[in-house]
Amino acid sequence: MAVDWNSAEGCRALDPADMLGRLLEFPAQFRPAYDAGRRLSLPAGYKHSRQVVVAGMGGSAIAGDYVAALLRDRCRVPVFVWRDYGLPAFAGPDTLVVASSYSGNTEETLSAFDRARRAGARIIALTTGGELGRRAEAAGYPVFKIDYQAPPRAALAYSLFPLLGILTALEVAPDLTAEVDEAGAVAAGLLETVRPERPEGSNPAKALARAAHGRVVVVYGGGSLEPVARRWKTQVNENSKGWAFFEALPELNHNAVVGFTYPPAARDTVLVIGLGSPGEAAELDARLEVTAELLRQAGHEPRILAARGNSRLARMMHLTVLGDWFSYYLALLNGVDPTPVPPIDFLKAELARRREGPSPA
Amino acid sequence: MAVDWNSAEGCRALDPADMLGRLLEFPAQFRPAYDAGRRLSLPAGYKHSRQVVVAGMGGSAIAGDYVAALLRDRCRVPVFVWRDYGLPAFAGPDTLVVASSYSGNTEETLSAFDRARRAGARIIALTTGGELGRRAEAAGYPVFKIDYQAPPRAALAYSLFPLLGILTALEVAPDLTAEVDEAGAVAAGLLETVRPERPEGSNPAKALARAAHGRVVVVYGGGSLEPVARRWKTQVNENSKGWAFFEALPELNHNAVVGFTYPPAARDTVLVIGLGSPGEAAELDARLEVTAELLRQAGHEPRILAARGNSRLARMMHLTVLGDWFSYYLALLNGVDPTPVPPIDFLKAELARRREGPSPA
């Protein structure tokens, strides 16, 4: 490792943009962001929507996954997450479309916004500004203005909690204040055991990063933890610059478990991390345990983690924080700065170049 | 390799249950299965549902993904796929729930069926029989009876095309006869180039299996090809007994592309296969090309495939057939029988044992 990860100063040698600071700020943002969402001024006609569609990509879209998973057994309105250009054909005047883009310049989300306008949908924009902010304001739609400078993935509190607040205000979601507060407290409590000053022996995020170093990371989670497993995967991709995948329980019991044998080299190159929420759903607990047993039979050493907290939201955020720190330390072990994402910059430039065609000689 | 894969007899040495026969029969099943779905007798009250929920797991659930992807820009009714116990809270009397389980004994699907009954939903069962068939018949719900003996994943034509036929009958989907016929013709045509008699040099399924042998398989697909990428992944898991994952475009451009660097060993242990549908969506074409370029910059050699056919359904089924044969030949290269799935048998037995508790001493 290129740095001393046992002090903030040591970490910042590889982290000049201070992702560490973003990780430390995160838990304190939950409640203010939720309250701000509840206060957003919305047209009365936005209540009683037939469906909610969260249109966004990456760190914006995953907030929709968290909301859908959190509310799936207590919300009478279907919540869809749409990660693409345009919108599904069912979106119409009775659909609430939340167009969510941190920068406001995500081309898929702008396309979704334009389609939502043409469909006459009820639209809310969630953004720091950019083109989405301009278009939404010009057309008179409500805009939740994110006022936080960070890479989009580090602004998860501002894609997730305002969305929850908005849905509470629209009576799609119940009052979640107590859950949000517990989630903030649990996440803040976890900070004490994952911060740089805690050495590897008593720091679960560092220990897990050590186990994952040199391996492809595969994260399993079911029910409310499926989007959390996805978050781990994307954080390893973006922060650690590493290969990672996620799979959902119970679905993975119907296919992935058959595939633990080949190639044999996977025993040395894949690490499976299982996210559990003991007591929340007995079937998922049992399935995670038996899946771990199957992995061990195939020569793997899976790491099984247990979410802490009383409420579902607290458990989700507990493991979210652990995953964020895990991906941060894995970046340091890989010797890379967690903040820049050069392939995404290349991709945007290359797509723009192709759209404009060859430049004149 | 343990067998001569250039003849059907050679293949069957490792394939005593004749998965080969199932692969050869597949294309001829599309149209009859679609027509049978259209003929299912349904209560008049099943029309004008607010949502369609396809409840199932594995090879049953993926039929719902295919339907949702196929119809997403021409269907005014949202189609949800539910891979879990129970049902989302929004399911009610105006929801059409298709409970789909080949065996009829999938515990998640039985749980969904029971929940749908309690919610007063409109229910259709799609099954060979089993407990689901019994419960649905006893309660007077329509049952589409699958009359085909095969491992569930090899019965995809019977989870997918009857579902399409049912949705056509309910006017959720348009008349798809022409697309179904073209899909059958394209799939049958592809058989000629992937069957055992075609040697590796002129057989794309064998050539791809050779490239994937010894590697973790990662499949990318966007839009209508996202469920096809998932199908490839599950077929590698179950037929080839190998590690495999899928990711969706354009979402993977927002995270996965940053993760091509670590661990460096992934260059020798991961193969990325990109599924393209040239001309269907210009943005996805461009994104797949630039993604391949990023992989090459990171030292990978991705394989980019192009779907053939005029209609979307034909293109989906073209690549589905190619993936099925690819996974079959990869099983032979791995020296394993493609049909048995011992980990799933172990899992079912172990879950049953835990539910019953320790046996008396």
C-alpha cells in the first residue's frame, strides 16, 4: 500500500479531493435532507399518482431502488426505477416522474424529462442545477435544488432522503422521521469503528478490504438489501476502480449457486460478500446461510455481514456506510485516488465526438 | 475436453438427459405456445388491469423480463417482475398476477399466489401442475397447463410465449403473430450454424465457448437485450456450472466502466461478451462500442455480438438461442453434464430440514 491508512493525513495522500471528508459527513445529512424534501412546494394535483417513476442513472437511480425496497410492503403506489433514455409507454398524466440527476446534465435523464413533458406527467426535478434545472424551472416544474458539492455517488444522502421526504409529503410514504433519525444514529455510530484511526484488527471496513484486495468482488443481498448490494458493487467500481458484481436473494438460489465450480481459478480471484439482515425475513436468513455453505463446499470463503439497527432503513444505511468505507480502503490498497473516474470522462467525450461526426480536416 | 463435440452422439456422452434435444426443439415451440396462450379461457373481468405482475423465479421470472422489455415502448400497462416471497403492497383487485412456476412447487411463487388471493387480485397460473396447479384449480383461477417435459430453463418457450399470448388476448399486448413467426424462423435458421455438426471454425457458439473456457463470463446488454444478457448469465450458471454475471447498458457506463483496472489478474480470468442490436437504438450502439474500447484500453478482449432479425422479438430470440448453445458447449469444455443442478437440490433439502427443525435423537 502506498499510504498509511491509519490516519486521516495518511489517507489524504492518495485522496487529495477528500472523499474521506464526504464519508465522514454522510450520516449527519439524512435528517436535514429528509426534512428539506418534505418542505418542497408541490402542486396539489401531484397527490394520488398512479405510479411513481424515478428516472436517473448511477447514484441517482439507486436512490429509487432504496425507496422501492424500503416501501415495498407498505406503499400502495408502484415505484419504478427507469435507467434509460425516454420512459416506458405507460407513463402518462397520472404518473409522477422524479427526474434525478446530480449534475443536471445526464443525457438519459434529460431524455426522460423531455418524454415526461410530452406525456403530460407530473414532474419533479432533483438536481444541483445544470440543464435539467434550467429546463424544469423554465417549464414551471418543482425543482429540489441539491446544495452539496461532491462526486454524485458521495451525494447519496441528497438523492435518497429528499425523495423520501417528497413521497412522505405526497402521502405515498408514511412519516419516516423516526426511521431516518435511527438510520442517522446507527450510521454515525458505525463511523467510530470504520474511521482511519481504527486499525485493521478492529476495523471491519479495513479487514474486508484486505480480504477483497486482488479479487473480483461479488455482493449478495436480498429484499431491502438488494439495492445495498448494488451500492457496494458500484462503489467498488468507482472508488476502488475494481471489478464487482451483485446478485439478489432469493433469485440467485435458482441459478448462481450452480455456478460456483468453474473456472477453478475463481477460488483465488473471487470474493463473495453476503449482506444479511438477521430477523427481518427468516427465509432470506436461511437462504443466505445455505448459500454460504455451498460456497464453502466449492472452496470459497464468503464473508457474511449482519446489518444492525431496529428499523429497515437503519439496517440499509448501516451496511451502506460499511460498504462505502470498504470501497474507500480498497482504493487505498489498490493505490488509487478514489475520486476521479477517467473512463466516464472518456466515454462522455467520445459519445459527444461521435454525435458531432468527424471534424473537418 | 472429455467428448467429441462435433457429433450429436459425441455430445450425448456427457449429456445423457439430452439437453441437446431440448435445444434443437426450442425454435419450433414459439408459435404453438403463443397461440395456446391466446386461446386460454379467461374471465372478462381480467381486461383493463392496472398493472401486470409476473411472479416467479429463475426461468419463469425471466419470461416476465422479456415481456417487459419487448413491450416497454408500446404497452400502456406497467409490467412488473416479482422475484420474491409475497407481493408488493400495491397489488390489489385491479392487478393481474401471473404466478409462473414450471414445477408448480416453487415456494416463493406459492407464497406470491397466496398473497395475490388475499389481495383479491386477478390471478392466472402458468405451470405443469404441482401445488400451484392444485391451488389455482381448486380456487377456480385459470391455469395455463405446460405440457412439456424438460428442466425449467429449457422450457423457456413455455414460460414466455403463452404469457405473450395471454397479454395479447387481454389487449395489453398487440397481436404479435408476425414477430413470433419471424423469431421462430430466425432461431431455426441459427440452429444450422450452431449444431454439433458445425465445427468450431464455423460455429460461433463453439468459438465463443472456447474463448470463455477458464474464465468468469460477464455479459452486457441494453434495452431489449438486458433480459437476454441475464439469460446468458443464468445459462452459464446452470448448464456450464460456471461463474457469470450480467450488466445493463446504459447503466454500466455510470459505474462498471470505471472498474476495469483491478485486480490486474481479471485480464486473464474475465471474458466480457457484449450483446448488440445494431440499428435498434443509436445511443446503445455507440455506448457498446465505446465500452468495448475502454475494455481494450484496460487489456481485455471483449467479444461483441450482433443480434439478427427485423423485429425486436426476433433479435432477442436470436441471441437467446446463441447463448443457450454457447452455455451448452461451455459445459462440454468444462467436462460436465449440462442438465443436473445438485446445488439447487441440496438447497431445497437443507431449507426443508431447517424448517422442520432438528429431528429427534
